[in-house]
Amino acid sequence: MAIVAGGLFLVIAPTPYLVEQPGPVYNVLSTIGGKPIISIDDRKTYPTTGALDLLTVTVSGDPKRGASWFEIASAFFSESDEIIKIEEIYPPGVDSNQVDQEADTMMLDSQAAAKGAALQELGEKILTNVRVSVVQKKGPAGKFLKAGDILSRIDGEVATGIDQVRAKVAASEGKRPVVLDIIRDGKKLTYNVTPVQVDGKWRLGIFVSTVPEIPVNIDIEIGNVGGPSGGQMFALAIYDLLTPGSLTGGEAIAGTGTIDVNGQVGPIGGIKQKMYGARDAGAKYFLAPSKNCSEVVGKIPDGIQVIKVSTLKDSIKALKAISAGKAKSLPSCN
């Protein structure tokens, strides 16, 4: 009976930890349920080969009970899994619904940025808007702003993005309201919102993103996947589909990284799990954001080559080198 009770404890007892593991892998040049993950209606597209693998991370456990002690013990002896504290994903006061909502919003924003980056790389001029993507209902802006509002000006200056918003909010020090000019359903509105201090930082309780206006009908359907880290692979796939020939040269290539409309590749979380997911899916090459290099060194699984990239141009250059049999000349994290 003691053995049974001990085993039950390992399964049901709450813990303060979660476990990150390699998640499903999606070749964004392929299909889901018989439909292309990426479809482009009003431009000429070209057949391609190989794979551009988008990588994911799954999390075992929930914000109330964490992962089981059995899952934590298994992760301790696993090369690919990572044990993390619950608050790294679910900060105090944030529930799973909020995390999922933000992940969905970031996925949509990453798709829009990927479309804009790919089209700009192909010579198109892309206009952008600063959009309110997340509004915390209990935050200072909760009773004024809505997700989807276009932020046109902040304190009288033309809105440029999240860095500007953070700087303006910080400069107010909560002593005065920040003036927000927005556009909602074609109407111009102005709100004065006073920041509050949270964890030592002044905040409005909103998240904004720079969203491009896309002149081409590009549809991306990736199923139940959230977060911004697929941006680089979406952009590469769109570029590949809109240019003659196969960018991969028939090779299986995986990668990760956020992307902005100007083609800058940014860092992501869970890169160790994603490298193992890429290796297990059969990819030989892995495109890693340069700002993740410190997390890559010493953790690369056998069987894949990790290639350091900072921009969409770097990634396209890398794929062309791989296709030409010159992968060994490409930069790596070291």
C-alpha cells in the first residue's frame, strides 16, 4: 500500500514547476488536412521541394498544479526537456486563458510581419500601422482601448512602435496621463491614460505591435499553434513560393525566430527543445537567431548543423548556400 500511495503522490501532488518539451513540427511548404499551410491567390507561385520546418514547444503542467513530480523526474534525465518555474510562463495574476490569448495574437502578428518582410525582400513597398494587440481589462487602459485599435499618435508624436510607447510611458512616471490618439472603425478618438507601476515599471496594460498593410492575398493556416517564433519560417516559405525554383534545394531545413516587417530576425524561447525537435523530424540544418547563440552553444544535438542568422537576407543566403552544397561555409554560434 505504501508503494501505491507513493506512486500516486508522484502523479497528483502539485509542484512549482513546468516541463518544456519538443512539440509538433510543421513543414510550412506542405499541407494540413489536405489544405496548403500557405496559399497565395493573386500572384504567380512556383512549385518547390524539400522542407521548411516550423518548430514548437509543448509545456507539461498548468499554472495551478504545475507538472507532476514524475514528469519532472523524467525531464531531469532527458537531454531535450527543460524544467522551469511556473511564473516563467504564468506570472502572478495571469491565467492560462490570458497566456493563450496573447499567444494567438502574437501568432497573427508574426504572420503579418512575415508577409510584409517577404514582400519587401521581393521589392514591394509595405506601409505599416501600430496596432493595439492586447489590452488587460484591469489595467489603466482597460476601460478605454480595445484590441484592434490603431494607435496613430502618443503624446502628440506619430506612433512608431512598442519601444516608443514604453519610453513615453516610463517618462510620465505616473505623474501625468499619456495622451493616446487612436483610430477605431474609421473614427478618431483621444484618451488620456495614467500609467501605474507594476513590478517596478510604469505600464498602461496594453501591448502594441507594428502591423503591415499587405497588398497580396496570402493565407496562413497552421492550426492550434500560438506565439511569434514561426515568423522567420513563414517569411522564407512565402519568398520561396513567390520565386522560381526551390530555395531549399530539396533539403530538410528547420528554423525558428521572430521577424519584423523589415526582415530582422529576433530571439525566441525554448531553442534547445526546438533543436531536438528539428533533429528528430529529420532536418539536417537549423536556422537560429543570432541573439539566441548563448543558449545554443554546448546544447546542439548530434546530426544537425546550426546556422546563425540575424536577418531574412541572411536566411535566404544560407538556404542558397545549402542548396549549392556549401553549408559548411555558413556562420555558426560559437
